[in-house]
Amino acid sequence: MLHLVAFPPSQTDLLPQFSALLNQGDAIVLLDEGLAWLKNPDQLIASASQTALHWYALISDQDLACDARIQPLNYSDFIALSEAHPACACWYP
């Protein structure tokens, strides 16, 4: 499953629901307000530590630093990733 995380770190109340739906091999894309997690992704990544996941960030600004555990995506990569996953969950505040 593809998970689109668009909630900011200030909304940690969503973490239990988010982590409960994760399964091995899921892909997580940080976008919109969710890109704020890039400054300190430890709490978000720890909430899903029991599961082998693929982490991405949809960034258009190459100057935006990505954590080594999170792969940057451009829009073309994002479309390809979306096509590769039959289901998607959107996590907006």
C-alpha cells in the first residue's frame, strides 16, 4: 500500500492510527505539510519500526535536505510509485 503523509509533526495524535495500518513492503511518501518531518523524522520512523517500509519525500526543491533513510522523489517518480501500488491511504490533518 502507498501511504501519503501530509500531516505535520505537530499532529502526533495521528501516529497510532497511521502505524496500525502499515504492512511490510508499504511505501510512505511525505508531501505537503508532511515534509516538515524531514527536519527530524525519528519519531515518525520509530512509529513504524516494526515494519520493513520504503520511505520517500516528494520534493521539488533540491536544496531541501533528506534524511539518509528517506529517498527524494520527483513528480515522475511519484507517478510511477503510485502506479505500482494498487491501494493508497492519504494522511491529511
